[in-house]
Amino acid sequence: MIELTLPSMTCGHCVRTVTETVQRVDAAAAVQIDLPTHQVRIESAQPAAAFAAALTEEGYAPA
């Protein structure tokens, strides 16, 4: 389980973008998002760095 904090994720549009970005890295990834705490949990065999890089490119850099 990969856990990331994305401080710039603040709304429903952000949630959709983050989910789509994660699924571009791994289409089979399970994504759980807790918007109030800015937490994203990703279940995937891909490395955390791959998700962090893709999310940073979309403007959601992990803290």
C-alpha cells in the first residue's frame, strides 16, 4: 500500500484528476482518496516513485 499526502488536492475535480493520473500509471491500481486529509492510498505493484512523478507532473506534488 502506497500512501501519499497531496496538499494541493482540494476539490472533486482534483480527486478525479488524481484518480485518472494513478490509473494511467497502473490501470489495475486500487485508489482510495480522503479529500479532507488530502490522503491518497494506492494499492499497486508499481513503485511509489512512479506515482509521485506522475502526480507532480499534474500539479499534485506529494508532501
